[in-house]
Amino acid sequence: MSFKFPPSRIEVRNSQIPKKKHAQFIKRLSTLLSEGYTFYDSLVMLLPHHVKASEEASSTLKVHLKNGEGVTTLLMTLGIPKSYLLSIQMAESHGRLHQALRSLHTHIAMLDRAKASLKKVVVYPVFLFCMLAGLFLAFRIYFLPNMQMLADSRQNSTSSSSLNWTTLLLHLPDALVVVSIVVIFIALISRWLIQRNSYKQQVTILLKIPILSKWMKLFWTKSLSQELGTLLASGLSLQHALDVLRNQTYQPYLQVISESIYTSILMGDSLKHAVQIAECFSDDFPTYISHGEISGHLDRELLIYSELLNEQTEAALTKALSFVQPILFGVLAICILAAYLSILLPVYGMIDFI
């Protein structure tokens, strides 16, 4: 009797596409589909170049195909996150798969560039801060006790006062670390408290958070314009397209928002008015919708607008990241100044006695 153990995490990871190769894989898959290759043939061609255990991955995909699974299931098996696959699921049902893959590549590539920029901005200052923290610790262990003994032996009140300031300055990295931990802890607790609510309540809460609400509106506007534009371009009516979006499970926030818009449409409101009532989108979104409804090319207007929002999102991320490095270097400058003062203050405090 033989026992079959479930695959380990390492085996599963080796059968999936690494995160850093997602954008490259999606782009090449879209190119092959546009050149006339079938989806499975395209996967077979690409897997050896993107997956370590390509044979195991290929056999797993064959099983899914025999079971009648669709494109979205195959991509999820290969490690593509579910939240990315709404447009693929829509295209799988209503056509234009290679175009949906191209749009997905643009989105993933933008996120990868943002992550790379953040890593480039943060890594060097964090490394310097760790070096400074080690230097401060060495001062506290070796320099400060010797200066304290010298001050005690001379009974100099001025040098004792200077040593008190030195002790305070040498604990500056500790204070910064504690503040950072508290901020992260508050953010995690806030996220947990928000996620305890239903998605409808989460949308309401997120819209009340000043800075985050702007980003969420931008993301929701981009998602709705892209998905709704794709569905309308495939020949669906507005009501049917919104019904598809409110019944999907890949993006719960978009599902809740689409439900609200769908209800307004059923009550006789225009799409422009329904979007304004929802209050979940960018301020200029109703204008684009109105122009598309007047021209009769709402699907094109929405798709063009989603591309525009992609560019605006990347520009906004770049602008936000440009403020991170100066802030971090400002903190480092304060730490360096504190290090100099922690050394010089005791010395100057003993000058009068000498």
C-alpha cells in the first residue's frame, strides 16, 4: 500500500512562476496569443524559461485542462495572484484575451517598478541607520562609562550635566525604532479592525481616511473603467456588464461598488449620475463617462481613461517616493548630529576644569 504525501511549499514554489518574472511571463504570453498560438501551446513554450520544475507544472496544467478548468485557474496554479485575474476572467468569457494580458502586464510592470524604486530609495538609508545604531550602542557600552568614571572622579557638575545630555542623545536610535514599531503596530491593528467589517463597510471606512481615500478612489476608478470598458467593447450592454462585475469574486471592492451602480441604473439613473452618487471615484470620471455617452463610444472612452489613470498612478507613485529618501536622510542627519554632540559635549564640559 503506497501513501501519497501532499507537495511541500518548496515543491509548489518550484512549480510556479517567481514574482519577479510575472510581468515578463504575461507579456510573452500575450505576444504568443496575438501571433496565433493556442493558450496551452504558449504555456508549454514559456514554462521552461520561467519555472524551475517545468515538467511538473506542465503535468499539473494538463490535469486542470482535462478537468475543464479555464485560463484563470491555470494562471492561479502558476502563482499569478487572484486579485490580478479579474480582467483575464472577463476576457475568457467575452473575448480579447491577449489584450487583457497586455493590460495586466502593464499593471504588474508598474507595480514592479514602484517596488524597485522603493527598495532603491530605502535600502541605503536603512543600512546607514543600522550602522549608526551600532555606533551608538558601542558609544553607550565603551565610551559613556569611561566618561562617567572620569566625571565622578573630578566631581565636575558641568561635565555631569553634559553626560546626562550625552546619555539622552545616545538613546535617539532607540526612540526612533520604538516610534517605528508603534506606527507599524497601529497600522496593522487598524488594518485588522477594518478587515473585520463587510466589504461594503470597508469601502465606507476607507473613503473617510484622508490620504488613503485618494489612492483608493484612483485604484477603483482605474479598475472599473478598464473592466467595464472591456465588457462593453465585447458587445455586452451596460446593465449586463455591471451584472457581471457585481457577481465576480476576484475584486471584492469592485464587486460592492458595481452593485451600487447597478442598483442606480435599474432605478433609471444614467451611468454618470450613478457614479456621482457612489462617491468612490476620481472627480473627473463622470466627465469622461458623459463624453463617451454623448459620442456613442463609451467603451473606447473608458479604456482610454484607464490607460490615462495608469500613467497618473505611476506618476503619483514616483512623486510620493521622491519624498521618502529626503525624509530618511533627514533622520540620518539628526542621528549623525546627535553622535557628534554625544562625543563633544562631555569634552567641552571638562574644559573649564582642566
